Amino acid sequence: MKEFCQYLFCFWRKCFKFTNKKLAQIEYTKMIPKNNNQNKKNSKFFPSQSKEKISATNFKETDPLTNKLTIIEDEIIFPNKYLNNFELAPSFKFEFSRKNILSFFEKEIADNTTFKSLVNKDGFDIYIRETGSIFHNEFPMVKMFYQIPKSSFKSKDINVKLIDEYMNNPEKRLSWDTTLTEYKILEKEKNDVYIVHYICKSPLPFMSEREIIDKRYDFYENDIYYDFSSSVKDDFIPLDEDVVRITDLCSMYKIYEEGDFFNIVSITQMDTKYNLPNSLLSFQLPVSYKKWYDALVNGINEDKQ
């Protein structure tokens, strides 16, 4: 989904003649109601803060479907060759272990104080934090919640693993996602870590395509799909002068079943290389994301006929 977001951002930049300067600070005066506490009460997605403590070697995670705790063994996920310049800096303190990734993700999902409501439309709850994250404090972090009704699928055999396959398997993804010209796995490690390379189509003539090269770690826990990714260093493969390479600072996804829905939670922070006004985010994001998810559902339905 992050690659689709880049496709959309490129279109905005061309239409509104944005510059290639650092991402501007995002203003909320026209977007955010003064009473943010009311938004928190109305949101069906914010869970209560867990009081469970994290041990030195294991992470206790509460399964949202059963409310049971599961113990997750810890290990360092990414080899140093996959770390980017931000992650190799002495000031960067985050260790890429499964425990830390899950702990950070669930804490950000539950955070209903530092994130501000951006929009609630077309089934999407979208929140934003302009001060970034521990990965970088110059670029805003966007948190999104969405539900796909199970009734949207023609087959009753759809599950989280199948949705994961259509989103992340290169052959499946390219069969329905018209925003991409390329999507392939460059390398794969033994511990569910791999390098993925994708190029977003240029939305308008005479405009460069966008490229992302990410290290990704995905896994299942209690039938819940988790995904963490961030960019590798720019010299991982040579830069193409005709393509603009985007820096993915932090992207996380969670997909799980609950009742009559597939729930999708995402948290994304990127250096998009251009200014992005808040007014366009609030208006266009839910509409464009809805089209993207509808394309995903249609792609699965066509194959399952």
C-alpha cells in the first residue's frame, strides 16, 4: 500500500506544482476539530493501553481475538547490510528485533494523544502526527484503520493469508495493481526477511516514476499478519537517473479477522521528497485508498470465480 501512496503523492505534486524541498510542516487548523477528545470516543479502533510488561527476552502480546497472551521469542531481524543511513547513525537507538517491532507497533496503534484525527470517510479512520517518530522527527507519521467487509468477496474461503498473498506476492500483486510497473523480490533471508523492489507508474506524462527498495520482515502470530519495512541504503543498487527513489523511514501493517470484517491497520512515515498539503491529504487519501482496496478485492474475486 505504501507504493500506491507514492503514486498518489506524485500526482498531487505535478498538479499543484510542489517543490523538491523537505516535507513541509503540516497544519491542522482547517482539518482538526478543536475537541479531539470527542474523536477518540467515537473511534472504534483505539484499543485500551495494555498493562503487560515486556521482559528482557520475550514479548507478551495479547491476541485481540481471544484476549490470551502469547510469548514471542526475540531475535535481531535485519543484518547490518540492510540498514540505511538513518538507522546506522549513532543517535539511532532502536534495535530491530521482533519484540521491539511488535511493542513499537502496538504502542503506536494505541496512541490516542499524540496523533490527531485527519479524516473519517469511506470507512477509513486516518490520523497524523507531525512530529514523526523515533525513526525520524522531520517527517509526519500517518496511521490508518480500514475494514473490508467479508461480504465484498464472492468466495467464503477468503482469509488473512490469501489477502497477504495478493498484496505481497509479486505475481499476484502485478495481476491487479495498475499503479505499479515493477514489483520483485531481490534477496531473501532465512528468517522471513527479504528485499523488495517496486516502481510506481508515472501518473502524468513527463513525470518521473517513483522507486522504493525496502527490507521487509513479515510473519504471523495467532493468525494475525504483521509486516515491518524500511528502506535500505541508496547504494544497495545503482540509482536510475530517470526514477526518483523514495525513502521509507518506517512502514508497518497488521491484518486480522474480526466478526464480519478483515481489519487493516497501517502506520507509515516517508520522505516523499516534496511538499504535501493537509487539504489534499484529507480530501483525496480515503477516496484513492478505497479505489486501491476495491481493486484488491476485485482481483481476488476474479481469480476465485
